[in-house]
Amino acid sequence: MPDAFFQSNKTRKRKRSTSTGDGPSTSKKPGRVAGKGPKGKKAGAAPAKSKRSARDEELSDETNDEGGADVDDMDLRAPDVDPNAYESAEEDEDETPAEKRLRLAKLYLEGVKEGLGLADGEFDAAEIDRELISARLKQDVLEHAGKIHLFVADTYDLSNPPTLRTRGHRFSATSAVASEDAQWLYTSGKDGCIIKWDLTNGRKIHTFFKVRKDNGKGKGKAKAEPVVEFPGHTDEIWALALSPDGKMLASGGKDRRIGVWDVEKNEWLKGFGGHRDSISALAFRKAATTVSTPAQLYSGSFDRTIKIHDLSVMGYIETLFGHQAPVLHLDSLLRETAVSVGGRDKTVRYWKVPEESQLVFRGGGRTGWEDVLEGGSLEDEMDVDQAKKAKKAGKASEKFIEGSIECCAMIDESTFVSGGDSGSISLWTTQKKKPVFTQALAHGMDESHVETEDVEIVRKPRWVTSLGCLRYSDMFASGSWDGEIRLWKLDAKIKSFSLVGSIPALGVVNSLQFISCAQSTLSALGWTKRSDAVGVDSSLPPARSTKARSLLLVAGVGQEMRLGRWVQKKGEGVLNGALVVALHPRTS
């Protein structure tokens, strides 16, 4: 693998900290004492049995065959401790490895209990539905493996799906995200407002309004936006992200400020400065929010950097450098990794946060000296193959150079997709430098009339404006402004993908999100046929009563593109809000 493919993030390394400032923190490691062995022990001295090692031995699997203690008589429970003792992620010095495993297992099971909606006092093996717990544990094991394990793209019925549409923003909607329990929906717009919706009836619950600043905005990019105390945003909001537990909403946009909201109390929690330009992308690490895996937020900006924040302590961690153009989109899953796209620098970057390194994948259909310098050929083999196939089919091949990579989405921990202004969707893996597969003109060609001396028709590809994946599955969606959201299916070997269907969506699709939930949940939330729901189609079919899981596809749709006004779609039926579609598995 060429050295240019793996680049260490050497431009500027920062030690992770939990302070709210931008400055790096330093830490000193204890050195060895002269004339002594590891941990300060004298050479040749017999190691003394510490209290910790003795307690470890008490928790061993010894039997009483030779007169030892009976394991059935041992107290394997952890000692009684204050439940708040480990909220700061600090370990007890006297805690043994066995006790640590027991404590973390209890925290995990408590999280499973909370996720299944079990009330206090119900956490007894004789009273809990064992199938629910077992299914949840199996799913977590597969997700932690980090590989695609759900092959479901062919199982969903795309004919006349239940649909909800929201309208409430004065100007174009830029993003829409829903909670994992499929109860709440949040939309943002260029009017600087965030709206909270109830998915059970499509009604507006609360609006976080734009705040007016009297001191005006400074010009230029010389200084980073300071952390200020006023609650809210002062300009267009371009990105939203919801924490895995659904309790915190992050927002960012043109005012160079990251906002954190408590969505249960509908209150402003914190404003983060630090970026020197507009906030264009936000993503939470998808791990469950516990002491061992805090709520980690990634933010991308026009200042070409990515910053990481720990929202469990409301602190800044570090900054990632590498992109040579504004970071337009990013995504993250369970592990401490992220994928970002740099727009005009035509790169997709895979970040390994603990190692402070990155993998660089170059798009744009390069066929010149850059390929030669990196050991490639003068012709792109993929483009040549596609041209031969098109020629054999009797079609004229059109080639469009990718000038900007606009969006990305992670399928699993090592596979992801990207889309750009050439209309192409590329499938990438961390094991290869070039795309595994590229689908050209994924949303077709756009024809526009140009008024000159003679009226001319200009044909250009429709940009891929958004991508969304059903995590760890063979299914993902793409959006543009052709009037539909397209659903794609990966092949069994993850070497290519093909179109499986589409969903009508008038306007520019600025964001996409998949949520997996039980059909009983959708039925309980009211996704059945009724005529009194505000903003919900009156032709909703009844929810099916099968054990297969259903999906909610959440799209943020507006009259304009999220970051500009290069495309404007106006007319009857064009939304400035969210489009939510329920996808049920086929019954046969």
C-alpha cells in the first residue's frame, strides 16, 4: 500500500483533555527510579502479595477438592459502593479486574433494561422477557464485530408506504433527525430555528427560535468564535445530530457555534466555540452513553478541521487536521473512528482517533500526473471498463469529472459510501485505495434552459446531496433534487450495489437517516389509517403484525441546497420540512 494512502496526522497532535479551551493539555508519565525494577521494586526482591492480588485469587475458579474454599460459598458480588462513585470515569485503586468486569456488566445490563423500557423492580430473570434480552445481546455482539450482518434490502414493501410530512420553516429546511424510539423528530432550517415534532400525530411540540445579537458579526476568519452565554443561534442552522440516548441535540451552522440542547426539558445546555468558520457537519459516536463510552460529538467546519467534544463533561477533546477544503459532511459508528469528506479537495478521510492517524481516499476521477506520482496508470481502469460496457450496449458514454465530494455515510466500521457533484456514488473499503464500485449518474441528468441569443439546453448531472445507511446492513439511500429518494442494495460480497426502489420526495433532499424499530412500536405510535392526523397521509395502511423489524426513513427536504442556493426547487408539493416514511417487511 503506498505511503500516501496512510498519512499520519503529524501536522499538529494534541493530547486529549476534558477542558473547554482550545489549548492542548500535557500529561507526564512516571519514570523509573534508578537501581530499581518495574514499579519501583528492588531487583531480586521477592514480590510481596498485595491486597489487590489476594482479592483476585479469592475470585478465582478453584474448587474444594484439595481443601480449598468452595466456590459456591464465595461472595462473587462487588462490595457495596456509592452508585455515583464512578460517574467521573475514575476507577477505584483497590478495584480488581474481576470487580471491574462485574461493575461494567451491571452498567451494560442496566442500559439494556432502560433500552427495553423495563420499569424499576422488573429486572428479575423470572419476570423479564428472555427473548427480548437475548435478541438485544445478539445484536450488540454483531454490531461490536463491526461487519455487515443484515441482508434485508429485498424484504421491504415500497408500494404506498405510510408517510408523514411536516411543514413549519419559513426558509429551506437543512436537516431532520429522529430519536431511536421513533417518538420525536427535529428539523432545522435557514431561518435559524429548530422545531420539535411529535411523530405520533405530526404536530409541532416546541420551537427553538433564532437569537438576535446586538453587537453584530465580525468579518474575516482571523479569530475563532468565542464561547458566549446567550442561548441559541444567530444565523442559519446547517446541521443537527441527536445523541444515542436521545437526550441531547447538537446543532451548528453559519454562526460558527455548536449548540447543545436538552430535548427533554427543551432547554439550552452549552455553546461551544473554537471553529474559525461555519459549522457544516455534526455526528455523534453511535456507542451507548455510559461511563466507559461517553457521548462523543464530532464537528466539521469550513475552517477545514474536525473537532471532538465529550458531552458527558461538556468539554473539548482535540482537533483533527488534514482536509485542504471545507469539511462538508462526516459520519461515525460505534468505534472511535469517523469518515469525512472535504468537498473541493476531493478526498474521503477515515480517521482513527486513538492512533491520531487517517486514511486518505482520493476521488474525482483522476487520470493524470497525480496517478503517476502515486504509482498508478494513466487510465482509470474502472472508467475504461464502464466505457467498454456502454459501447458494447450501444450507448454513448458520458464522463463527468467530480469536482466536489459532498456527502458520505458509514455502512460498517470499514465500509462506506460517498457522493458528489458528478452525480456518482462510490463504494469504499479501508482495504483498497480506489473505490470498490462507482455508480455513475445515480440520479440522472438535469436539463436547464439558458437564455442567450439562442435558447440553449444545458445538461448536467444531478448532485448526490445526501446519503443515509441502515447501519451494518446491505441497504442505503441517496437523495438529490430529481423528485425521489433512491434505495440501493449491496451485493452479498460487498463489491457493488444496485437500485431496488425509490420513494417520491419533491424538493432538494438535504439529509437522510434510517431508524430500525419493531412494527409493534409503529403501531403503538399511531402509524395506522386515520383521518384526524395533522400532516399525515389519510391513506396509511394498517401496521402489519409480524416479528420482523420495520424502518423509518427520515429525510430533510428543502427548496434549496443545505449550504447554498445553487439549486432552487419551487412549486406545489415542495417541502420545507421533513419527510418520514415507514417501510414494512413484506408479508409473503
